[in-house]
Amino acid sequence: MTEESSTTSELSVAMTTTGMTQVTGMTSSSPGGVEVYFQCAVLVIGVVGTATNALILYALVASDQHKKHVLIVHQNILDLFTSFFVVVSYSIKLCNIYLTGSVGY
């Protein structure tokens, strides 16, 4: 009787640990509620940053001040590209596109 009970207890322990491994191994592919709001806020900030940097560059070029203020022009160009790539990257994160093949995740 003791052999049978020990075999049963080992079997239940093995089944329990296997079940726990499967439960802890599962991950959610969709972001949580707070993460979605954070990504939307970053996306809005990126769009506003892109628009304002483009507007400043346009104003500097239109008034022929871009030759006098080279540092400001270069800083706005860097900010413009950074804001644009923030918009692109967070748009992709927010859409949660599943890519297959060599570029998929």
C-alpha cells in the first residue's frame, strides 16, 4: 500500500509542476490598459513634435534666416526626424501587427 500511495503522490506532483509550467509560460500578446494609453500619449506627442519642428523649419527657410541660425536649423532637423520615427515606431506598436517570415516576431 505504501508503494502505491508514493507512486500516486509522485504522479500528482509531476502533473502539478507540468501544469504550472504551462500556465506561467503563457503571455498576453495584447498590451494592457495603461500601456495603450501611454502609447497613445507618446504618439500624440510625436505628432505634435513633428508638426512644430516642420513649422519652425519652414519659417526659418521662408524668412531666409536658415543661413544665420545654422545650429537651430540642424537641431530642428534632428528633432523632426526623431519625432517622425517615434510616430512610426509607436504606430506599429499600437497596431500590434504580426509579421511572418524573416521580418516577423
